[in-house]
Amino acid sequence: MTAPKPPVAAARWAEIRLFAMDVDGVLTDGTVLISSDGTEAKSFSILDGMGLRRLADAGIVTAWISGRPSQATTARANELKIPHLIQGRTDKLAALQELAARLGFGAAQCAYMGDDVIDTAAIAWAGVGIAPPEAMPSTLAAAAYVTARPAGRGAVREVCEHLLAARVPPAQ
């Protein structure tokens, strides 16, 4: 277990224009169900989905970067209208940097959330690197923020709420 992280300053959350994330172990609890006929099923949180829709409404771009292709992932991304779905890419840093460059964003404008060693470099590069509490030790160490909620159970929504709160003008 890593030491507690200091809070991420609201100003850092406010800079974020792209929230990219891994899928398995971030949007899901990491479980993949394979039926005897080879079909795959995953469990996605409705809370996370609503958070991602709210980010889109607020003008924050979202992206999913997964190391493995999955029809279940494609179906959920289509349902939520995720504009950037990248599958089958294990070099998450390269995928994130290519997407950020294509969109005209620098590292400080990107948040990335992942749970495993293939996510660690992308987490370290992003302006705000994020991991769920069940992530691998090296991934947790690289993250600026570790969610209180578990993967597949509102961890992504927790991040969405930080991003949205940073955009709310202070009360007068």
C-alpha cells in the first residue's frame, strides 16, 4: 500500500480538457465473463456512465484506451457516445500522446486513469494521473490521485465530479 496522496489542487483539475482511461479494471472491476460459446460480458457502472455524459455536456473530451479489443467495450462506448475509443493498444502512453496531439492538448490538459503496469507511463505523463485503489503498486505510486471508490463501482464518476466541480464558478 502506498502512502496517502496530497489532494490534487482544483486549478489542476480545471486545466483538464481530455479525460482518458483504461477500461478493464477502471470502468469495470476487472472481471471478464466468457461464456462457453466465446461471448464476453462486462459489468459497467451506471454512475460512471452518467458522469461521463455530464463531462461531455460540460465540453470535456473523453477517451477509452484499452489493451484488448472487446465487443462489450465497443457496445458500451457507443451507448455513452464516447468520441474516442482506442482498443488493442498496450502502449497506453503512445496512444494517449497521439490522441492529445491530434486534439491539440498538452500533458497538463490531460487526465489519465489506469490500474495496471501498462497504464503507469500514461498516468505519470498526464497532468492528472489517476488510479483506483485496487491498482498495481507501481501504478498507485505514479498516480497523483487515487480514488476512494473502487473500479467499476463509481471510481470514474468520482473523477468526473472533481472535473465538474473545478469548472463551477465560485458563489458570489
